Amino acid sequence: MKDVDVVRPNKRKPLTLAEVREAFEPIAEKYPPLLGLHLAAELSGYTPLTLKKKLSEGCFRDCVSRGKPLLFWRDRFVADLMNRPWSGKSRPVAEEAGDEIDGGGDEAH
């Protein structure tokens, strides 16, 4: 075998709207081009509350129609989800951070 150096780019190739549209053709009945909040949450894996929080933080602004009801353009939403930069940091779990989880039985709330 030959020793071949594989050059891999540092960035992923962004997903295009055409690729998203093509991927959703077989399941277009389940996920129509316009998604409500709960369907967008199901598709993204976020809870509806988390999705609303992300919207308030400025995420997905090109994918959503503001107002009531919140409507998401499916293809733009999926492309935005897939093309987001990955963060290497994750939120520490309480045990890993050294914090004890206390029921707070002796504190007044």
C-alpha cells in the first residue's frame, strides 16, 4: 500500500437548501415546508421552550416568521441547524463541577 496523505479541510461543506429539499421529499407529509413550533422542536430535538429561547437569543432569525403562530421555513431551518459551528465546550454537570445537588430542605424559599 502507498502512504497517502489525506488533506481534509478544516471546515465542513455547508448544506445547501437544494440538498435539504431533496432529503425531505419522501417525508414531506410529516414535515411540510412550513413548520409550527412543536413540529420544528420535534425535528430539531429541542423542546419548544428551548427553541423559543434560542429565537430570543437571535438564532434562526432567517428561518422564522415572527408573530403568532411562530412558523419556521423547514428547509432554511434544517440548513441553519446543520450548518451551525460545533462548540467544543459543553456545560459541566453538577457532579463534575464539584457542586453538590441539595434539596434545600433547610432553606426558606
